[in-house]
Amino acid sequence: MVGTELLVAGCSLAFAVVSGLVLHEWLHALVLRLARIDYTITYGPDRKRGAIKMFTSCPWASVTPYPSGREPAWKLRIAALSPLLLVVPVLGIARLESLSFDSPIVTAITIGWLACSIPSPQDFSVAFYAHEILESTVTREPDSPHHSHAD
């Protein structure tokens, strides 16, 4: 029984990480959309051939904002740090008395999900240097806009 439980915990960890990584990027996109900043989402950028190489290559998804340079820096900062919101469901579930964190399956899901809530180094870079990014952004011509979309 212990072997089966560990196998299920490993699969649960993998599922939590995959879904958490995608939601991490979707949270960036959601905040950018609410802030009316154009962006693109790319799934599997720089993906390598082969099953193992495909799953081990990073990133799995990427959000690229296209600010006009007229936005306030705080909008980019909030978008960059928005994956921290992935902690909210874990805190909500932790308040349930019927759920036990003694189970390796629940622990694996929690660890995988919380790992995805940590902003990446690129996210922190955007958060700390958003004002410089906006200052260096060249204002686009009105006839060549970037429209928000996903690949």
C-alpha cells in the first residue's frame, strides 16, 4: 500500500507542478489584460524534440508584455508578482479541518502548487526595474499595435 501511495503522490506532484506553471503564466496574462497592456502567451517556447527533453526543457509557457511606455510602473509590478496569488487556495484549503496534511499525496500537491507560486527571477527583475523598462520602451506607431493573444 505504501508503494502505491508514493506512486500516486509522485503523479500528483507532477500534475500540481504542470498545472501550477500554466496558472502562473495565466495570472501574469490576467493582470496584464486587466491593466490593458498588450501581451502574448507562448506555450512551449524553445521546446526540444523527444518526450523527456520536452518535459525537462524550460519554460513551459511564457508571457511577453508589450507596454506602450505610458503605463504606470505599478501595473507591470503587480503583473510580475501576481503568481503569489496561487498561495490563496492553499491557505483556504489549510483552514479545512477535514483535510489532513499528514497524507503524502496532499503534501506533494501542496509543495508542487506552492513552488509554482514563487515568482521567477525574471518576474522579480520586472518588479524591481519596471520603471526602467517603461522608460526604455519606444512608443509604438498607432498603425502597428500588438494585440493580446495566445499561441
